[in-house]
Amino acid sequence: MGFFTRLFGRRKVNAEREVKSADGRVVARFVLAGGKMGYEVEKDGKPLIKRSALGFKFYGMSPLSSELSLVRSHTKSFDGQWETIVGEERVIVGRYNEMSVYLVERGELGRLMTLRFRVFDDGVAFRYEIPAQTKFRRVIVQDELTEFAVNSNSDVWFIPAYQPDRYEYNYERKMVYELEAPVHTPLTLRAPQGYYISLHEAALYNYGAMTVFYDGHRLKADITPLSDGMKAYIDLPFEMPWRVIMIAESAIGLSTNRMVLNLNDPPRGDFSWVRPLKFLGIWWAMFVGEWTWAPGERHGATTRHAMDYVDACVRLGVPGLLIEGWNDGWEGDWLLQGENNKFTVAVPDFDIDKVSAYATKRGVKLVGHHETVGFVDNYEHQMKAAYEYMREHGIFYVKSGYAGFKMTINGRREFHHSQLGVRHYQRALELAAQYGICLNVHEPIKGTGIERTWPNLLTREGARGQEYEGGALSPSHACILPFTRMLAGGMDYTPGIFEVYNSTKRLASTIVRQLAYFVTIYSGMQMVSDRPRFYEGEYADLFAFIREVPVNWERTVPLLGVIGEYYVVARQARESLDWFIGGVTNEMGRRVKIELDFLAEGHDYIATIYRDSDDAHYRENPMGRVIEQQRVRRGDRLSIYMAPGGGVAIAIKKA
């Protein structure tokens, strides 16, 4: 410690250091008062996060939160940009000012810690960094003491944490002071000052996911525990996940915050082989009871059905096909028998060699399916062989699943988003990358931007999607997701269901709204979810939009939105002048005025508009639709009616 004192001068137990965003409007302030550390965040001089505590409780040690001295601080700036392989935008700008605060603990242990702050024009992030220590090499995190002292009179949109269906719940809206139990992030708030804030994390590796709870005074971090009650076992040195505070002056401004991606590292290796995918699926027929996952008279994943679907992909112009129920393990109550799943053994009525050869011949990319049912021990035992098996059959996309309340890891029942769960998802992702396989993960760990580092993670589920149609979804749900769940990255919402009247899974949606989802809900793997017969004949005019809409985007321009009420967004096709617009509304019909200021100057375009008819209604007349065309230019305005539970989809192509 004497070395640090001689090198950096007198250590301080009372100090303030602050760093501002490049535009000077956002300020993060580190405060050391009597050896106890805290932080504050403000924008335009208005406090958004009041003095909040920082620190840890370690098992077998005193807390690391007080008795600290400031050794030194250091600042630097970054202003650059980088390109995505797959994403909502091709070029992402990263501009921030950084402050590192180096601390040492007074006393026998003399523990060292660094707090690193990054301040963007649209938010603040910070993380703890614990270097190797002279007297120990490992710590056990018993609790993280991070606080977020937001105004408790803020509105908040949330889903509950530690529940059987993981992240798959309807969002509720309350005041912060009304929160009674831990909730998941991204946690989006509207402060009384008018600012919108979303609390989340970035670069989550080898650590439990952060949930948040209100203790009667302020929001506090609650790290997902392991089965023994500890939060994490850490070998030093270690960098914690970033704690992220996204800030915007409007809800629509929040929807394109890129901090979470910017806080992750560039790709680790060559991922030029990664490609987005639009795919059909032997899937929805099982949900509505037409076919089954398990073998039998109504088995869905037969050789004949698969080859018929391959032919349908060719006719419809859909390049991929997901096949579920192909492998051994679906018999009986499969939710309780996940330890029996075999990922290299096809059921007798599914000839994987014949199907894969036929798909290759017809130019269709197959998507494999690995449903683990949360039995991670069983899956990890087979995972390498399973990826080899996929690759041998020319299958380079896999949808994985982890249904069930908890995972079985090392013989114990663990939360999906515990440290052990996070480790497993990462192992699966990195191993998939070694085999050139892209993943679509269902029942996942939440998105924290790691797809920047591992671009083969094309999408996740991680919220209620359309499998919950039939009464468990309301039209407002899709008007909340862009401002909450979608801040964590792409989502497989399974859009494009045209049989809205099905008695088993009747949709809370007009048919036009199903087109809009392909634009409003981003996913690097976008599923065309219904059965092929509903895309042909009577509905072929609607399917034209699904065939044309891209999966990968050049630019994203949010146009209109109020959380829970409506959302309209425009996206430009990658390396093209073509644009696509999607809009959804809640249970209320409304007319929206869409300004076309994003179009290129000096070009004429043809806009093909798919809209709800004037008498459409998600319950009374979900099939009411109008398709029309008009010539448009930059600066024009479209006035569009969206019916209750409806939406709009527009393809704008250069004339």
C-alpha cells in the first residue's frame, strides 16, 4: 500500500469526482464520504439518481463498502463507431467519457477495487472491477449493495422475478413505491421530471443476473442466488457486469438506446459466416392441437411432413425451416422427463438423412431443435456430440429450449439466471460458435448485449410471445415490449399467424397486425409461424409483405410511441433504399400521422400499405383489411387508421 501512497500521493476518505457526457448534459458523480462510497446521476441539472450506495458483502469477510480511501482517478474519452453483422442498425455509434476511480480499503486486508463509469449522451453505466489481491485469490459474493435511488413516485413497467415462467409474464404498471417483490430488468420508469429511465445490465458473464427490489426507500440490486444462497463464486481478477442507466426525454427516444451493445467487447474471432434467417416451422400446428411433438398418429416431425414443409418454403420464398419433435425424448410428460432427451437420436418416423439431403437439394436451411427442459447436466453431457451431429447433417441453426421452473445443474435445482445458469448459456453459445452454428435461445438468460461479442447469438425469447395467445396476451403487450424487453436485444415473438380465429389459440390481433410484428419486434431469426396453407390462396396478397420484409436492417427510425398504447417504427433494408414501417396499437383504435422524413432526398417511392379496414376489430372483425399503393417522396405524410388490437405494415420501395 505504501507504493500506491508514494506513487499517487495522499489518499482521501472524502472526495468527489464527476464525469460528464460529451454533450455535457448527463453527469455521473462518484462520492466518497467518510470512507463510504456512493454515486449520483443527473441530466440537465436535474437529479435522476440521488445519492446511492455501492459495495458488496462477501462471505467470511467484512463488507466492502466503507473504510475506503481514494488512491486516484483517471478519465478518458472514446468517440467511434462499429458495424454489426446482424442487427437493427448496420453502424452503431459509441461516444462516451470514462472515469476510473481507484480505491483501497483501510485496515488489515487492504482490499483494492476500481469503479469504472462511462457516461454517454443517453445514459450512465458503471461496473466494479476487483483485481488480484495480495492476501486472497477468491471471493464469495453474499450480496451486492448497489442502489438506484430514483424518485419513488415514478411510474414503472415491470415483470416479476423468481417466478415459475421465468420472464414470460404480462407487464404491469405501478408506482415505484408500490413494488412489493423483486422484478426483472430492463426496468423502465417515467420520472416526475418527464425523463424516461431504464435500469439494466450489460456484459453479463459468470455472475448472477441482476433483479431489483424496492426496500421502502429506494431500489436495490438483488443478484439471482444459487441454490446454496450465495450470489457468486469469483476467482480474481474479475470484472462485474455493467450496471446500466438508460435515459431519454421520451419513450420513443428510449427505444433505440444502444448502450447495452456498446458496453460489450467486439467480436472474439471471425464471425463472417453468421447470417440472419427467416424460417417456417413445424411448430404452430402442435400448439393448436393439429399435430403433436411426441410420436404417434398425429406426430408433426415426420419425414413426409418435413419434406412437404421444405417444398412450402420453396413456394413461399422462405429460406429456413424449423423442425421440432424430431428427436427421442418427447413421449409421455416430457416436462418431467428431460433427463431422457437424446440430441443425436431421431425418432423412427423421421429420417434426418433423407430430410437434410432433400432440404439441401432444394436450397432450404434447416433449424435444429434442442429442448433440454432445463436438464442441463443431461444436455452438457451430449452438447458437443449434438453440435457435431447438426453440422454433419448440414444444419447450422439451432433453436434451444429450457422449459421448466429451474435448471438441473450439478445435480441441483438452480434458477435459469443464476451464476451457474449464466455459465451454461455461455458455454453453449461458445461451443456453437466453434461449430459454425447460430442460436435462437428460448427460456434464455436475458439479453445483455453479448451478441456484439458473439454474433452467432441471433435471437432469444425471454418474454411472453405468441405461444401465449388464446387469452393470455392483450393488444397492449406488444405496445410495451419496445420500451422494456426489447431494450435487451432481439426477441423471437413468432409472428405471422394468419388463422386468427382458431378456437384453441384465438389471437388478440387483427391479421394486419401480424404483418406489423415483423418490423416492430426485431429478431435476427424471424419465424414465419403459421402453417403453409394459410399463406397461400386467399391470403397470398398479405403474405407478399412477409416474403419481402428483411430480417437485417441498415437503420432504425422510431416514429411514434406511448408505452402500452401504440408504437410505430421505420426500418431501412440493409444496403438498400427500401424502407418498411410497422405499427401496433392497444385495445383502442387510433389514427396516426407518419412523417416520411427518413426517405432519401430526390427519389420517388411506391408505398404498399397493408392496413386495417375501417370496421376491423381484433375481436369482432380481425380479418378486415385494405391493401393499397401510392407514390410518395421524402417529406410526405401518411394518415393511417389502426383498428382496436390492430396495426399497419408498409413496404416503401424505390420507384
